[in-house]
Amino acid sequence: MSTVTYILAMIVMFSVAVVLVRGIVHMSRGGDGNTSNKLMQLRVLLQFVAIVLIVATLLLSGGGR
């Protein structure tokens, strides 16, 4: 089970990076502020999910003991 959470955490962390880069490109091109806000909200949500998955991976694998 810890392998599954590890893989999911990696996917979500990659998604965070993609959304971050997309937001930076969007802002540099002078895009709509509403879209930039939605990208920021999505990034924060994905970061929360990544943290939850990382903690779950550590708990399931017995890390930190």
C-alpha cells in the first residue's frame, strides 16, 4: 500500500509543478486575473493532497521510527 501512495504522491507533485509553470506563463503573458486565481487555488489544493499522501506514505511504511 505504501508503494501506491508513493506513486500517487509523485504524480501529484508533478501536477503541482505543471500547474505552477502554467500559472507563471499565464501571468507573464498578461492573462486574465480570474484564470490566474483559479490556477493558484488548484496549486494550493494539489499541494495539500501531496502533503497528505506523503504523510500517508510515511505512516504506512513505518518511516520516522
